[in-house]
Amino acid sequence: MIPVLYRDPSLLVCVKPAGVLSQPAPGEEESLLSLLGAQEDCVLYPVHRLDRGVGGVMVCAKTSRAAAALSAAVQSRILEKIYLCVTRGCPQQPEAVLQDLLLQDRARNKSFVVTRKRSGVKEASLSYRVLAQNEDRALLAVRLHTGRTHQIRVQLASRGWPLLGDGKYGGGAGEIALWSYRLSFPHPVTHKAMSFTQAPSGGIWDDFGSPVL
């Protein structure tokens, strides 16, 4: 059973389990959309996505009109995303804004920080705040300003702070320590401000206790 935080005729907010695809993919029969659609007996439209290994708060649309409005909120950065992550290595600055140029290698499903603009390169920006430290690990709150593929993973790893369990970017084996903690956005029909929060639990997350943002 996928936890549902909110539902109305226009949208549904849920907690995506880590390990589940956000959207259908070639050769994959199940995704969050199909599982949640069957559970709620409705058709769902994608608005944004989380990597397979990442869990946490997601919003799905129940109508094409709501999907268009929410997708526009994502593109215009009105939809605000805050993540929690655990890094191997601790940033020296307690908070900062990170800005990079990212190049996505679709064949390898991997992104890279590059030094100059060229075809396929996109600007990426995020801000982080260190919430706690435990030996050589740190719990960070990350606010995305742009939505690039693997953005948090590659931007932090490029500075020597790979996410714990992120083997693709140097974080070692295991479950990736990245979680969609909070989503805030205007309702696509009423325009009322909405915000939903879900803290992670179990495993590495319990080493840091309840996050205080």
C-alpha cells in the first residue's frame, strides 16, 4: 500500500517508496503511476519524477488540466522541493549555494560537472544547509532551484561529498540516502498554497534523529 497524504478531484500527494520507478519505462511493468492508479482506481498523470532509488513526497495529477498547471509550476520553479540526504564527507560551510554546468550522458545514464557551455550543457543550482554531523557523515537539507538529472547527486559528489549508498557517483553500495522531504506548490485549480512533508525513517536516517529545518 502506497501512503497517500492528500487527495482531491485534481491531484494526489503520496509517499513514493524507494526502489519503485516514478513513471513507466521500457521493459518495466510497474511504476508508481500504475501501482497508485490501481490502488486509487483512477488515471494519474506525471508531474515530476524521483530516481528509482529515491523515496519521499510526490504529487500526481488526476486530470490533464491539473497536470498542465502543475507541470508549469515545476518549470517556473514555483513548485518548491526540499530534500534530505546523507553525505560521505562533511561540507566545511554550514550552508551555501552551489552552481554548476551539467552535461548528461544519456547512454551511460550519468551526469557530469563541466567547465564550459556547449550543446547539451545546462545550468544547475541548489542550496544546502547542514543539519547534523555524525563522524564523517553529514545530514543535509537541499533546496533545488533547477531540476536536472541526478542534480543533487552529481553536484555534491563533485565536491567530495557523495551521497551514502550512491554507487554511481562514488557513495558506495547500499540504498541511496536521498529523500524527497517537502513539496510546496499552489493548487492547480484553487491556487491555494499547499505544502506536504514526510520525514524518512529506518536505516541510516535513524542515526540522525528527527530533522529540524
